[in-house]
Amino acid sequence: NAGVTQTPKFRILKIGQSMTLQCTQDMNHNYMYWYRQDPGMGLKLIYYSVGAGITDKGEVPNGYNVSRSTTEDFPLRLELAAPSQTSVYFCASTLPSSYNEQFFGPGTRLTVL
Amino acid sequence: AQSVTQLDSHVSVSEGTPVLLRCNYSSSYSPSLFWYVQHPNKGLQLLLKYTSAATLVKGINGFEAEFKKSETSFHLTKPSAHMSDAAEYFCVVSDLYNAGNMLTFGGGTRLMVKP
């Protein structure tokens, strides 16, 4: 199993550009998540999904959109990039139950200039 | 509502000495608690988890943590630090009845290990 994979690893955007961060998991996990991590901080939840076709906002959803058309994929869309979105983005997945840990991807480092 | 406070943003120890990283949590229901480690420019790796079984939890690389309900604490310890333990450590909580199994992260503790 590859686990949780994310692409790209690095990206530089100009203000106002848009992009999609890709996330795929091959563990047949129902639940998937997007987090951002700002320097020296913990992770904050952007969006999550409990299954294909179902998404919900987390703590910091403004400026982002998500979709979940399959169990495996959970892309994150930035429509109008802003410098405040400069961060490291992590995707994670798990099975239902609070007893289960989340498995994290390697992250995407995004800089908006 | 759930929250986590990591009491030290930085901890510095000498190689071979004990490690203590402190974590207090708040949870409305029976919590699951986790410690994750993040090495520089890497993703997060699970060290250990507490899920209402034994209160003393053993994890990878010699780490362990003790769940103390009366103190709402879940401190991480290791008897003898190695240079390779230098990393960022996150204490994480998830409520039993939390829709979506959302995690709440502490602010992190950076562990530095001196030779």
C-alpha cells in the first residue's frame, strides 16, 4: 500500500491564481481530511469528508473548496490564492471510529507571492 | 468541545537523559488521545494512542504516555533521549462522539537533544 499520497510536493503561486492539491489514499478509508500547518503551529482542519459525495467545513474553510467523488480521492481547490494561504497542507484519512488514528500524507508546501 | 494544551513550546535535553513532554486536554466525552511526531520537513507519524484501555500506553521508539483522567493529562515520556528524537511533537485529542472523528491538535513541542 502506498498509503496517503499528495501532489505536488511544492508549488509557488502568484496572488489570484488557482490550483488544486491532489490527495489519494489506497486503504479504503471512508474519512478524509485536509489540514494546513503554519510555521511553528499545530495543524488546523480545513475540510473533511465522511464518504463519497459528503463534505463538511472544518475550522478554517474560507478560501478553499473540496469535492469527494470517489472513496480514494479528496482534492482541495484554491480559487483565488492569497499570501495568507502560504502554508504546508496535509491530507489524512482514517476509518470511522474515534479510536482510529489518522494516516497523513507527506504534505504540500505552498507559497503565494 | 475538545481542546489540547501543550505546556512547553520548546524542551531541550541532553542525550541519554529523560524526556518529558506535557499535555493537558479538555473533552466533553470519553477522549481518544494521540501523540504524533514530525521530523523536519516530513509528515506526521503516530507515536502512540490511548483509547480507553490501559492507562499506560507504550509506543514506538521507547516512548510511553500515561492517561490521568483526574488531572486531564497525557504526558509523553522516554527514559533516555537519542539524537534522532529531535523533532516536533503534537498531542492530539478526539472525542468519542465527535462527528467526523475530527482531531484537535495542540500547538506542538519542539524537542531539542544536545550531544
